[in-house]
Amino acid sequence: MGVAMAMRMSDRSLRGGTAMDGIRTATGSDLMAALKDARARTLELIDGLDDEALMGPRLSIVNPLLWEIGHLAWFHEHFILRGLDGRPPLRADADALYDSAAVPHATRWDLPLPSLAETLGYMDSVQSALADRIDGREPEPHEAYLYRLVGLHEDMHAEAFTYTRQTLGQPRPTFAAALTGEAEAGPLPGDVEVGGGLLRLGAEREAAHFVFDNEKWAHPVEIAPFRITRAPVTNAEFAAFVEDGGYRERRHWDETGQAWLAESGAEHPLYWRRDGNGWMVREFDADAPLKPNRPVIHVNWHEARAWCRWAGRRLPSEAEWEAAAIGAREPEGGLATTKRTYPWGEAAPDRILANLDGLRLGTVDVAAHPEGDSPWGCRQMIGNVWEWTESPFLPYPGFAPDAYADYSEPSFGSRKVMRGGAWATRARMVTGMYRNFFGPERRDVLAGFRTVAV
């Protein structure tokens, strides 16, 4: 987003536009605690990487990490210190280096980027200034909104840093809060019946949690009864498709899927390799035996749909996904008009309810976390893997961009909706209404899928 446009959009939001609806004001200490926690995760994700690794190869699906962490500081400064307070930039070259809308992706490896030490100094200066400006006072609602926005933006990049390390075969990151031990719980086969009814798809105006512009606002969608799997598709289930020649049989792939298959030359999921009669999978910089009861991950939308055709299933629409995840259930079995924030209710996610926050440094078996089941009996609809839906990423009725004008609008119509969050997603970011969106060809993201009976 260009600087002038960003300032205009920020000004509109700060005058009490749609960005303020449904936002609960937090204390300054709450806001800074979240920012500091997000920064700690960023630093963990670059820890141990040398100068070469911080730049990495030129790939269309990654950024140089050294550029990307500087961009985080620029984003914070741009929206708050400059956007709210009108301060001059802390670095005279900040816009030329870090404005993601103005700096073409392919040129980011050629920029005169500051050293890691200088970049970290810039990040510290911005965060100190953010803390100083709300020290000892309660922030206004528009300030709280922007503090949340920049913090969640850093959380999104932390997830991208995580799968970038996987993409590049770098060592598995180390998180201070990670859990030890395996989460073996086995498979969870079978469908549940979700009753039909009227779903209010999207976030309500009185929502207490942070609401992104593409979640606005809840609107009625008629849902017919459907049957959906209790859990995501597992590695074992997907391996059966591969062994049955699924990548060779054109009948499983639609026209665009066939084109992607021909271009990519894919014969199995991205990080798999044969090992005798079985499979190994690369996890960051090391190979490990494929765990049969973990959800398949790093498959794209085309691969998910091909598996569905092979199995005689289909992907859920995003409305069906939301109904199964957080729609309330009437005593007689129909879909109620009310819904929850999370599958289990209103309590914030924790390590018992969902696999989030990178605590396991990977996926867990699909039967894990029964405490987080939805009212319909679906498991892991928050956490473990993002789940592809059939739906294109489109605006809800009456959409208007919020302060970060380039967040959603440029992607409408060209990407597919994913729901639910993955093992590396920060718990504070995701709800049952959160809409993630990626191109159907992307295999690097932490995505799997669950299916619906046809």
C-alpha cells in the first residue's frame, strides 16, 4: 500500500468508521504485552540463522527474512507513530526499503538493507516509542485497534517465517514455550451430521474480539443439512490416494488442476519421498517417517480437490465449514441462528483445547484435543492445520476496507478460503470466523483439509 493511501485509510478508520465497530478496548499494558510477545516469537524464528540464511534464495513464495523483519518495524511505525502522531520516519530510507506495496517483490534481494544489528536496533526503537506513547494512560479505541492490528500483522509474519524455514530446509525453530513429548491419539474416522438452517456467516457488529475487514459483517446464508468428517484427512488416507495412482489419473483433476499438475510435475505431496514400501517426510532440515494419523499438510487446493474426487467426497463451502465449527445446535438437531466464537465456546484457546502457538513444533494426531470439539462433534476445527474450503475468497455484502487497505481487497477473486488455523498460528489471532486466503497452487503453507459427503 502506498503511503498516501495508507494515511487516508487510517484517517477514515480513526474517525470512527467500520474499523471501530465491535472492538473491545484493552489496557495499554495488555496491548504492549501482546506486541512484546509477538516480537519475542519473531526473534526466536531468526535465531541461529547466518547472513546467508537471512537472505535466502530468490523464490516467489518467500521474502528475504532480513527484509521481512525490517518491514515489521516499518509497519508498526507507519500506522501508529507516523499515521497517528505525524512523526517523521525513524529511518529516512524506511519507505524505499520496506513499503511492501511500493517495493516489488523481486527487488527485495537487491536492496541496500541494513545489517541484522541495525535492523534489530530499528525494531527496538519503534517498539520503545510505541510503549512510551501509551505509558501511564488508557489508549483510545482507535489506538487500541491499531496496536492490535500491527501486533496481529507480526503474528501472521511469524507463521510465514515458520513455513519459510520449512520451505528452505532450515533447522526447526526453538520456541521457549514449546511442549515436550508426542501427542499420539490415533485416527478419528467417520462423519457427523450438521443440521440445516440459517447461518449468519461472518462476524457480528458487537463482537468482542478483533475483527478483520473481510469478516464484516455477519449476513444470512441458508445451509442445507450435510455430513462432514469428524477430523481432517490423514497422511494414511492421502497415501492411499497416492498409491492408487491419484497423481497420474487425469479424471481426478479438473482442468486447472491438470494444468498445475503438468507444470509442477508433482507425484505426491511436496515434502514426501519414498522409502522402500513406505514414506518419509522432510520436517525442516531432517527426514522422519510419515506419521499415519497426523493430518496431511502442505497440500494445495488442487491436491485436496483431486483427493475428494478420488474418494467420492467434496470440500466444504466456507459457510458449511463455519456452521460445523461454531454453529449452535438446536435440541431437535437443526442449525440454530446463534453461534460461538470458538468450537468449544467463548473461552480463549489453550494447549488443552487446540494445537496452536507452535507449542508442539508440528502437527498432532487428528484424534487429539477432544476437549475442543464443536457442538456437532468435529475435532480440531481450530489449530493443527489450516483447512481448504471450496469457496473463492470474495467480499461479504457491504465490504469496505479498514485501515490496512491492502490486506483483503487486492486478493478477492484470485484466492481460495482456508479456515481454522494451524499448529504455528498464534492463538490470539484465530477464531471460528477468521478467513485465511491463498492461491490454489500454494503447497508451502500449513494447509490440509476435511471433506463433505456428496
